[in-house]
Amino acid sequence: MSLTLERLDDVAWEDSVGDPLSALQLKHHSVGQGSLSDKSADLWRTLKVWIDDVRLRQIDGPELSIVTTATAPPDSAAWFLRTESRDTAIALTRIDSAAGSSTDQKTRDARLAWQALPELERIGIVQRTTVLDADVRIEGLDEAIDRELWMIAPRDRETDFRAELDAWWLAVAIDLLRKARGSISVREMKAKLDDIRDRFLPDNLLTIDVSVTPEEALAQYEHRNFVRQLKFISATPVMLRTAVTDFHRAVTQTTEWLDRNLIEMTEFDRFKESLTDEWEIAFDDMIDDLPEDAPAGDRAKAGKLLYRRLRDSVAVQVRPRYTEAFYARGIRHEIADGGSCGWHPDFESLIEALTVGTVEAIE
């Protein structure tokens, strides 16, 4: 089953082959506004939408719902389409009567379309319609959603969980409204809920999206030590763009985790120490394999091979289930920025030379 927005109706549920199972008209009003009386525009606009779509008006069509913040007046057609006071025969009589007696020009086309329907189709629409009135207004929506999610959201992380869920759903809703995607399945929704919840487990972490272009990052960090270290090994432009983006994302990610108390500083320090240990062992292997009289070109090449080796390593993770490759890459660049580790066999002397200004900057 899949959900659509503004395609068949405001909201609709469809089966696996795209046939409608239910259609919902949503009506939101400020306090004291909105009406579902027999002659109201809300009622007749809704009926017109359903009349205009042959899939919705056919006798064996989908379930139809009016979800509104307004309250159905007692003894109105909408009143008799509520679950608690349901009587579809009376509702049909009242709608038919309003179609003939109202003089409101705003509903004229809808009323004429209703009167032109065969009796069986009118009966079918009424019998398949449910009015859900006095529904939650937008200011109470967060609380209502939280009540639905209380068994899913991780304890003491409800706010972060909701923030991630809201951000994901906003992107999905925009794509649905822009027709960039046709629908979203229940299976996909459930999988996303599970995925977000799992990021808050003790052995996992939450990735916080950071918007930065490689060009912006390069302009911001081009004079930093970790970029200079990459230039020592003649890094390609692609390597440089990837590196500055990874660095920016990783540093920002760490700050967000610490601010949200998702990770302790001691845990982050242990992670950096593990990355440093891995790096120092690999660096020592590189030096051991490199002839003492190796020319400058070979020394830079050895450093580039070391960079590629560690760039692709997933042996060290901040947490077992957190496998975002950019994070370890970015923190390695943070370590390189501090100058304690490097790629080029002679990185220490090259950094020192740059610092004291005895050599020109390497392009």
C-alpha cells in the first residue's frame, strides 16, 4: 500500500497496482471558522472533487473521508456521516435537498454536478463517505504525532528523533507535491522509521546532514595544514575536493554530536587515538618499504599510496554500526591538520619548512 499527495485527492492510499483504496479531503480552519453545514462550500467543494474523478465516484470506489478541524452541525448531512451518529439515508436526503435549495453561486457547479449523477452513484458516494470532524489543528499537531510515536521514539531522544523524522518527511512531501515521485509505500515508511530509530541505539550514531559544496569548503580550508599535506603528495583536484568536504562534514558532525550529548568527548578522543594508531603503523610500514635514497617523486608516490590505503580503510569506526565512510576520512584530515601524522614520508620537515617560510608553497 502506498500514499500519495495531491494526485488523486489531498491524501490517498493506493494498492500495489495504483488503484485507490481511500481518499481524504483535508480542511484546516482557525478557531471558530469553517463549516460543514449542508450548504457549506467545504462540503460541496469536496463532493465536486470526488464527482470529477471517475475512480472516486464509481459505485464500488474507494473509501472517502473529510478530515476537518471544523465541527459538523448536529442533524446536518455531515453529522450523519460521522462514525458516532452515522445514518447514510438521512445524510443523502439532506445533501439532495441542499443541492436543490441552495442559491450560493460558489457551490453552483458542484450542486449541478451532484444532481446530474445517477442515483446509484450518489448513494455510493454517501455510503463510502466518513466525516472526521473537530480534528487536530496545526498548533496541536506535534503533540498528536508524539502520542502516535511514543512506542517507537528512543527514550530521552524523542526531540532528536522527531527532528530527523520531520526533515525526512518534509523532503518526501515536497517530492510528492512536485511530482518528482509518484507515491511512498508503507514498507518504505516503516523502513525509514526503523532506520532513524536504529541510529539512536548505543552502538550507532545519527548522521546530521551538512550542506556545503566542494568549492565552498576548498575556499574555506585551502590554507589549512591538512590541505598542504595532500599537496605534498601531489593530490589530484578530486582528492582535494573530497578531502575538504569530508573534513567539514566530520568536524561539523562531531560538534553536533557533542552539543546533543550523543557522544562523550572521551569516546571521540579514543576514536582519534585508534585512527592515529592505525595511521602510525601504516606509516611505519611505508617507511620500511621505501629505500633511503628514494627520489622525491617516489617519496611523494609512496605517500599517495598510503593516503589511498587509509582512505579506503573501514577497520576503525567511531561506533560498530556507524559505517559512514566520510566520518573516519574527515577525522583523519583533522589529525593531519594538527601535524601529528602525515602522508608524505617527510611531512614533518615539509610542514616545518612551510611554517618558517624557508620554502615556497607546494602547488
